[in-house]
Amino acid sequence: VRIAGTAAVEWPDGAEACVSLTFDVDVETPYRSRHADAERRLSQLSEGRYGIRRGLPRVLELLAEEGIPGTFFVPGRTALDFAEQLRPLAGAGHEVGHHGHDHADLSRCEPSAAGAELAHGLEALERGLGVRPLGYRAPHWTLTPETLELLWEHDFVYDSSLMEDDRPYLVLQDPGDRKLVEFPVHWSLDDYVYFGYDSADGGRMAPPGAVMEIWMSEVRAAAKEGRHLTLTMHPECIGRPYRLEMLAELIRRARREHSIAFMTLGDVARLLEG
Ligand SMILES: [Zn+2]
């Protein structure tokens, strides 16, 4: 594929920068897709469900208090199993994006499995939540050439799985004339890297203050460069009270020090597409 920059845009109300808060609502799917014996891993599955029982409501409450719409990437399986708990995502300007069906690591799947994973996810989001998503984020950020082609085939407007720039850019089909807005991500802008912990793989349990300093520096850089910034979070990670406090403080500090437009990725994609 080839890439190209996007045309410069004015952020709403003359804001210096635009920030999208994105949440991957994985719940049980990463454990189920990774472990054939997931049914026996009650503790791990339950940590996933903490995300939807406690994390998501807290996140939604904070976003409502701050008047910020969020982008929520939901695996199809999650949309079917937890449709009731996900109902609030349909309101308050929030956006639901595609995050695979079973949260399969695409780099480890047969290329031929990509079509089903994408199609089943689309069906499930439609059936569970009544949503036809504009955007896609590959599970574990494992976008493959097959899935990229499928995104064009299914008329997706944007993707958020790649890292070639820290500004939104265009991914151009080659050969072909299709394009896709890419909202780049990075591990340093993902809460899981700092807060995720697993009995098998361990983790860091970083102090939230340290994460706030890193993310605030990124907000400052985005403001200086007049660009967009994507933050990635998981309700089971960020939804712990001492971490959500960090997110609340980050939003308030960002707003005190700069004028920031908080927008969903879908709305930013529409703006960039003009
Ligand atoms: Zn995920």
C-alpha cells in the first residue's frame, strides 16, 4: 500500500488540537481467542467481565460529566453476549467501531479466515447493537493485507491499527483507487501496556501519575503541532477507580492548558474527508 497525508483542517471552535478517547471493549474475547481451555479460566474471564460490569459504566459517567463522546471498538462476540450492557453506547454521540468478531490475532490466522472474522463481526454489531460501523481496529493491532482489502470491500471509512505517523493519514489501495483514513495508534498511548496484568505474562502496574505525564506531553505536542491524537484504553484497565481518576485529571488538565476538541474518530474522519 501507499500512504499520503491528509489536507490541513480547522478544528471546531478554533481548538488547538483534537483528541479522540477510544476504548476497546474486549471483555472475555482476548482470553477466549487465546486459550482453548478458556472455560476453565474463571478468574481471567471474570477480569474481562469487570470491564463491562464496573469499568464501562464508570467510563461513561466520566464522559457524560465532561461532555465528551467516545469511540468504542467492540468485538462481535462481545456485542452478542453483552448487548444489554452496551446499550448506553447508542447515545450521547458515542461511536461503535468494529474490533473483529472473536478478537482473533489476525497475524496468526490463516489468510482465508479474515473474511469470516470481518463479516461475522459486522453481522453481530448489527444484530446486537443495531450499528453499521464506519471504522475498524484490528484486535491486538494485527492488521493484515487481507483484512485491509476487506475494509475497502465493505466500505469502511477509517482504520485505527497502524503506526507510520502520529498524524492521521491516508492508506491508498495499490493497485486500485480506494482510500482509508488511518488514525495511528501506539503502544505508549495504550493503557494496557501500563496497567494490563496477567498471571501468566505479568505486567507493569505503572503508577497512574507516570502515565498522566506521558500522555500530557503527547497532548502538549499535539497542541503545538495542531494535530489529532488517539488514546486507546480498555474498560477493565482504565475503569479501576485510581486509574479513572488519572483520566479525569488528564481531561481537566488538557482543557486548562489548551483548547482541545474531543471528538469521535468517525467525526474526525468525516471532517478530514471534507
Ligand atoms: Zn482488543
